[in-house]
Amino acid sequence: MLIRDEFKYLLYTERLKDIIDKKLINPVCVEIGLTTRCDNKCIFCAFDWLMKEQHIDIDPTVLQSAIDDMYGMGVQGVSICGNGEPLLYRNFVDIVRRIQRYNIDIGLVTNGGLLHKYLDVPEYAKMLAEFTYIRISLDAGDSLTYKDIHGVDRFDLVIENIRRLVLIPDRKVTVGVHYTLCENNKDSLYRAVVLCKNMGVDYFHVGPVVKSTKFSENLPKPYLMYPIESTSLTKNYSNDRFKVFVSDNRFEDISGLDKTTAGYDLCRAQNYFTIIGADGGVYPCCHTIGNPKYCFGNINEQYFKDIWFSEKRKNIMYNIDFKDCSLSCNKKWANRMLHSLFNPLLHPSFLG
Ligand code: SF4
């Protein structure tokens, strides 16, 4: 069952007491950016500034030691995600094997253009089949739109890769497709939904273009999907085997009606997760990546566990200046919910 992200925090209520006491608790989930290299040039890339600065691959030996720490700390999920394209990382298989050996759940976010290189090797295909999820950023329903959005001409290849991924025998992995919606690709959305549904993809997720903290100025014009349209999309195209999700709250964020920190005073969500960038830096979230002010430490210099439980991290965590945060922080709703759990509610006997 898929639930809205902020509600997942309620699954870890046993940690609330320690957070109230300002104790540092073990993370539930860690995101890892393996490389800043990418073979696409997406018009809404959140890391284009990082990739332009330098090409970095995370040191595999150092990362393996960090994964050993994560296992010891009881981390439950590791997401291999952006900074660049993870499948370009030379030691991808070794890192995945290390995570899988510890039975830590593993997820992958990819542009999908290199999946065939892994699917062609039966033992790697088997490895992918054991992931918890693989989410492909498709963002188009036809070749022309794909080229406009991704800056490369390989829509058919990515579609074929998704088709092959879905058909891996006995797969445990949930295969999802993500669609970042903007004016440039809005006309292609429904074609992409139907294509994915017919291919046997498990879910289709629609989110808006979001402005990151260090984002390039050439952001495409966002398309505002209002609840009436999202309800019709999810209702008309979802069935028992295929679910369509729309991040209504994030569309609300970019509509300008909402303010970044309205409803919370601290970023408490970062007690539960963190992100390690390709530079080895450990940061609160993807929006703060590369910002030295918010770097807890670097796994090239310290053990991950020592960084996580350091006074430095505690100081940073309790002194986030929300002016440095993204206007559409994806932890906003989790932080609102956590804020309400940490602060006395007015007249709790009366439910609104
Ligand atoms: S953008 Fe700010 S509020 Fe949001 S997760 Fe990052 S540090 Fe927390």
C-alpha cells in the first residue's frame, strides 16, 4: 500500500520522545548521490549547477564503510538518487550488493537510459528485481517532447527499458514512472499515462517543476494542476494493478498560495533521514546539498556514524535558516505534522 509521505513518519512514533528531548536518533532512511555525471540535459534539472561545477564520483571504499555504519545504526532504506545519473557510476553493482547483503531496502531513481546494460546481464537483472522500487523519470509521452525535456533523443530506448524491467520474472521491485509537469510537456501527459499503464508499470507519479535553492534561472514555465484535474486523472486511469498519484500539496506549494515554513518552527523531518552527496558531504536534504553552511561532515574524513551523532550536526539541525530552504521543500508537510505533535494543540477535545 502506498501512503502519503508525511504519514509515514507516524510509523516511527517510538522515536518521538527522544526527538522531544533533543536527543539524536538513528536515521530511518539515507539517500545517496553516487555521481554528479549525467547523460541527459533536463531543462528542470535541480543539480545542473552542481554538474557544471565538477564531475565527482563518490569514493566506493569510503561509501562501503558508510553503508556498514548504516547497517549498524539500523537504517531501513537507502535511496540511490540524483546529483547525477546513478547508473553511470562505475561501482554501482558493488554498492548495491553491499546494501542488499545487509537486507536494507533499496530504491533507485534513474533516467532509465542505461537500464538495458544491466538488464542484458542475467545476474544484474536479478539484482534489480530485488530492489524495493525503481522509479524512472520519463516526463514525456512521445519522442519529440522527450527530446525537448531531456535534451537527448532516446525516448524509444527508455520505453523499451521500462518494458523489459516490468517483465523481469518474479520481480519484487515496484516499477514507477515519474512525470515532472510543466508547460513544455503538459500535452504529452495523458499519452505517457496510457503507455505506462499498457506496459504494466505499477504506478505513475505526477509532480510539478520545483525551484531548488541554487537552481538555474532558465526554469520552464510550471503547469499548475488543480485538484479537479488531478482527481479526474487518478480516478480515471488507476485500477488494481496501476496507480496514478499526483502530489497535490506540491502543486499547491508552487501556486504561490503557501509560504515555505508556514506551520512549523524547526525542520524535525531531518531527524529521520539524510543525504550523502557525491562529494561525500552529509547534508539535511537535497535542497541543502553543496551548501557548506549545512554540511554536517564528510565521509571522506569521518565515519558516517560519527558525523550523524556529532554536536556539529545537532547545531546545524536546530539552526536551519528557512530563507536557505526551497520554496517547495518536499518535507514541508511532514514538518507541519511533526510540529503539531510537538506543540500543545488548542482545545484538543474539539475536532475540526
Ligand atoms: S529544505 Fe529546509 S525545511 Fe526542507 S528538508 Fe531541507 S532543511 Fe528541512
